[in-house]
Amino acid sequence: MRITVKGKNLDVPEHVRDHAITKLSRVRRLFDRFIDMEVVFREETNPRIEDRVRCEVVLHAKGKYLRAAAAAPDPLTAVDRVEAKLTRQVRKLKTRRVTRPRQQTPAVELAGVAPIREQSREDERLT
């Protein structure tokens, strides 16, 4: 998985970049079908906003895009908050993909084929 870390209105220090990569690569443990991840740090210029650093993550999975954003007073806290949000979304995606095929399989198999018991009863009536 490719992880890209960028900064808008902000230079991202090396230790923040490393922390973001290690923290957000943990998401891969939950679901391994990710293609790439883009992390963008933005600094709010309005002095009335307490949480000045905003971290946005876009995760590209096969056929899906997951997006999470969080704000905090410093970049490390923003990464931690974003990782919690993204973990919840990934778990939700994984449970959807695992449970849907299991729920649909019996209905698809029975739609085209009549049950065995009914066929054997019809054969007994004919003879």
C-alpha cells in the first residue's frame, strides 16, 4: 500500500510524517485490500479556531473510497483522531463484505433449483 503525506499551508516535519505512516499503516491489519492512502495536513489561519491542524485521510480500497478528517491543536493528536475514525470505517466495510455473500448464497442457489424433498414426492405420485 502506498502512503502519501502532504501539507497545505504547513510544512510536515519528518517525525510527524513517520508517526502518520506508522499509525495509519495499522489500518491495513484489519483489511488488506487497500491500494493507496493520501494524508493531507492543513493549518487553519483563523486565530479563533483552537484546533488549528486538520488532518484528512483518503483511503482507496478496491471499489471504495474511505475518507476521514479530524482537527487538533497539534499534528500528532490529529493523526491519532483520524486513525480512530478510519479504523471504525474499515471494520464496517469489512463486515459488509464478509456478511453479504454469506447472506445471498442460499437464496441464489434455491432460486433456480427446486428442493429435493418436493421432487421426490412428485416422483412417488407419478408412479
